[in-house]
Amino acid sequence: MKRSAAWLALVVLAACSPQPSASGPEAMVAAIYEPLVKSKGQKATLIAAVPMTADLKDLVSRAEATADDTMPVFDGDVAGNCQDCAGFTDLKIAPAADDTSGADSRKVIEATFTIQDGQRTVYWDMVQTPQGWRVDNIMSEGFNLRSIANTVIAQTPRPEGDEAVECLGYLALEIEILRKAKPPGDTAPFEAAYIAWRKKAEGLFTPEALKPYFNSVVAVVGSVPAKQRGVKISTCTTNAPAQ
């Protein structure tokens, strides 16, 4: 499978990977950078040690699962935004000045530092979960972890299970939007399609696998432009499995 990005990141996360003990979002990001700081860039960040949300972890795992075996999916350092981070110095971590999340449970943390070819900035989208602060995306110049994961998945032919869960995500969002509208919209055709796709998905996935997969899709669907989302919803409604 061809890759359009200069370098793609994604490694299946170890189920029992070590987690930093830091509690706040800034402290958690600082803990992730510890190997780079101590080694001055000689020791790469271990992606398995990055404490991701369940949604992001599932998205990364699915992207890795779709990739072919001819090349590594991830050959760079996401924390340093580099493949050779030698000379890593001057790390500064602070809340991003342009953070518009507006919630106490979600913060964007900005990490700036210097490596041999100059200063770099990496943004960490952090979410507070029952397990503590977790990474929900990593963004830097030329790199967006969620975007890359979705691109890898989109470039690979999807089995019928993926289609079912994707339609579930689109339909669930549309139903929620219509219910909250004033006056509420007609959700009947979308609910019927949702039930049909749900039945198919439940026949292809275990409950343990379906729930995080569905949550991951819903998180991504929310950022899809309305016009593009409308086309997908129409397709999912028209092509819903017969009951």
C-alpha cells in the first residue's frame, strides 16, 4: 500500500505498556518527553509508552492492522517530530495559547524544543479520563496522528464489518442532531437504518470489540464537514441491510 505522507506513524500499542505517573496534562506530556530529555535525543520516544485515549488507541491499532507487511508503518519519533532527534534541548511545556477546547477535561499542551536543525513545536490534545490524562491526538508541522491513521485506513479496502460500524457512527450522529433540533427532526428512517446496521455489526464483532470501535468512529465522524457527512448518511440509509 502506498503512503502519501513523508513518514507514517502508528504502532500497535502494547496492552500492558507502562504509563507515566504524572497527573496533570502538562506533567503527563513532560513524562512522555523524559527519554528524549535525558538522552538529548539519542533515545527515541517509545510509542507504546504514550498514554492514549481508548478511541485513539483503537484508531491507531486499526490503521496498523490494515497496513501491508512490506514496510514499517511508523519509523519516526512523534514526540520530537523527527527521525534523528540528536541535539534535543531547551524543552518548554505549557498550555497552548490558542487552545479553544473550552473544557476543564480537555486541554491542548504545547511542547517547544530545539534539535540540530532548529526549533520545533508539537501540540498534544489531552483528555481527562477515569484513568488520568490521556493523549487524544498529536499534531506538529506535517503530522497529525488521527489524520494519518484515517488516511491509512481509507487507502485500504474495508471489509463489511468496517462499513457497518462506519454507518453506525454516521447515523448515530445524525439521529442525535435531529433530536436536539428545534423543532426536532424526523429520525425514523435513520433509526431503522441504524438498527439494521447494528444487527449486522453485532454479527461480525464481539461486544468487547464493537464498543471501542464504534466510539472511535463517532469521534472521527464529528469532524467531517456537514455536506460530506450528508452524502455518507444518505448512502448508509439507502444501503442498509434488509431485516
